[in-house]
Amino acid sequence: MEAIINPFEPENANDFNSPYEYTLKITTFANKTVDFLLRPIRHRIPKSIEVFKGVMTTYTKTLSDAEQEEKRLENIERSARRAKQAVHYAVRSLGADHMLTLTTRENMTDRNEFFRVFQEFIRLVRTKDLVTIQGELHLKTRKEKREYGYVACPELQERGAYHMHVACVGKQDLELLRACWYVALGGNENDKGEGTKGAINVRYHERRFSGKTELHKTFSLVSYMTKYMVKSFEEVAEVGLKRYSSSRSIPKPIINKQFIWSSYANNGGDFVTAMREVFAIASFQGVTDFQPWNRGTDIFILRGVSL
């Protein structure tokens, strides 16, 4: 029995029978920023449900060296796009407004080892308090774990060692963070000067990460973190490497899809009319501080802040 396809459902937008020309994807993040993505529908001619049933012989195709290299580069490019989007979404959902830079004095070139040290640092930050006993600093275990949201991207320095860029929220307790980083690197809470095994710098700069609106504040930091993600793939072009780390508590964005009514067949709607409808929808939803731009001549993106 042939399935009945409803051409008015967004899930069936690409169906040949759909009377619409554009879809709108609305992505709402936990920090109240919103993306509106308008794109054309690529209609597909439906395939027959009658499938030949029988025995099919397949032959493995042997790729040439050039074809294998091309396929490898395509896989890396797809991985880079996915990782960049994941970091973008995570930083925005977290609402990050500060950035830490964690460095090591040792020339740590092993990527896996560097991630292991970083995860130990996060564990210490969540489970320890810094206390002073008889004039010396000590990390004391907390009764309850501390919530600490973050998104982290490694960067390979010119000397061959890694350091970590960490997007986080709010003013940071630098004394605690430095003590945890020293201990994670195998040092001591009281290390100072040349005796430290690493360092932490934090950027509070309002002029850099804090604008007049949530949108400016978020995207200043998003651009930094995604830049490091792209650089990671340029530095080490391999599939399967760990490219970033983030806390599990970061909420996923809410995604809704709908048709643009002005693009309904014979409705006289073109791309410009559809863009106007996107602005109208955003305004109706209480979104302000618009930031629009186009990708080519048929993809429109509108970003803003939800009240």
C-alpha cells in the first residue's frame, strides 16, 4: 500500500508534490539568541515503491590514489564543518562570555596526553575548594560538585606544544583555577614563578567579549572559538581526532521548521518577499537586535535576541 504524503508537512518539504519553494529553520539557544535560516526547497522526483526483488551481484570498486586522497579530504572537510557547528552551538547555548587560555611550561606535544591533563583540571575545578592552612594553599574536597560549564578547543603553538582555549561563563576564580591547573600538570598548589608547570590567563575585556547586547557578547566569543576549531583541522588533517571538549550540561538548541507562506506555488512570492516574511515572523516572536546577511542569492540568515 502506498503511503500518503502530506505536502504541507516540513518533513516532506523536498517532495515533488510540495507546493512551497522555501523553508525556514528557527534555532533558539539557551542564551536567548535566535537564528532564522531561509533556504530554497530542492524538490525530488519520487521513486517508485516497486523495487525489483532478486539477486544482485556487486563488485568492489578500487579507488586510485588520487581518488582516495580526494575522498579523504572530503571527509576532513565534513568533519571540520560538523565540529565547527558543534562548537558554535555549544558556546552560544552556554552563554559564554569569558575565555581562559591554559598553557604548559613543558613542551607537551602528545594531543591525547594534553586532553587527559585538561580533563583532570576540570575534575579538580568541580570537586575542590582552595583553602589556606598555616599560610599555605590546599585543595580541599567539596561536599558537592561545582557546576562548571565550558567549551574547550586546543591550539598547536609554533614550538609544537598545545595550549587550550576555554569558553566559560562569568567572573573566574583565578586562584582556584591556577591551583587546579598546577596540580593537574603534576605540580603543587603553592608553585610560583619559574616553579610553575603552566599558566592560566583570562580575558574579562568587556570591549572584546561584552557588547551592548547578548548577541554581540556571544558572537565575539563564538568567532574566537570557531577560529581555533578551523585552525585545528589545518594543523592536523586527520579524521577521528578529538577536536574539542565541552561539559555535558550544556542544553541543546531548540529547532523548529516551517514553510514560508509567501513562497506557496502561484502566490507570487520570490526570494525578497520570503526574506520580508522572515523579518515579520521574527518581529512577531519578539526578536530584536537583528543581524541579517545572505549566502549567495538564495540563502538568507537572520540572527537576533529573543526578549
